[in-house]
Amino acid sequence: MASRSVNKVILVGNLGRDAETKFTPSGVSMTRFSVATGRRYKDQATGEWKEETDWSNVVLWRAENLAPYLTKGKQVYVEGRLQTRSYEDKDGQKRYSTEVVADDVILLGGRGGEGGDAGFSQEPRMMSAPRSSAPRSAPAPSGGGSPFDAGISDDDVPF
């Protein structure tokens, strides 16, 4: 029996620094940035509310056009997977680094600027099926009349 596993990360947080883009020798862009996520909890011993911040390093491939918008303080939605890699530091010590390899990055509102729906996706979005299974009528013939009389119903609107 084959085992199943899931490697999925979703972050909603604020950028800790401006994104930096570099290019591989073959010309593929790699954009790196960090995301701060926080949580608030009540300390069981003292009853006081405490806040905790976690930092995640994110790498985004082939999206150099989004990098100028990824500036410190902006709120983002990041979806991707965890990846751990090893390397040797300048002293020859083996080090490990875990980062989020992003598939989707969407700019949200929040600190550092106005909101928006700008974003990037590595994968095409799936469209949902129409809500009703009733047969659709043929489109109205063109020519004359309002463009709103073209047989478009509420089921044709994607949102």
C-alpha cells in the first residue's frame, strides 16, 4: 500500500524586508523575501496575553515582475510547500535551511500601502462548473439592441 503525504504551507503575514531578485546562470529569476506571522495567546501560568512572531523565508521562482511590489510591511498571502536544503558555510560546516517555495503570492491590504488583488500564481486556476445543470439557451443574434440583451444570465458571471 502506498503512503500519502502532504506538504502544503499557507501564510498570511507581513513582509519583513523588501524582496530581492537574483538570476540563475541560465537566466531564471528567483525572488526571496521573509514573512512575519504572529499569534496571540494567554499564558496559563500568569493569565497575561502574550504575542509571538514567527519568521518564514520564502522563495518565488520566475516572478521578477512581482518583486517591486513586495516591499517591507505589505501584507501578503503565500501558498506553497516546505523545502529543506543543505549547504556548507564558509567554515566548511554543514548547514540546513528550510524555506517556503511559493506557488501563489497575493498582495493583500495592510501596512505599507494600499490593498489590491495583484498576485502571482505558478499554476493555472481551476474554474468552477456552472451552478445549474439546466440547458443553456442559444445566444441572441447580434445586430441592434442593447449588448445586455445577448442572453447573458447570472450563471454566466464568474463571481
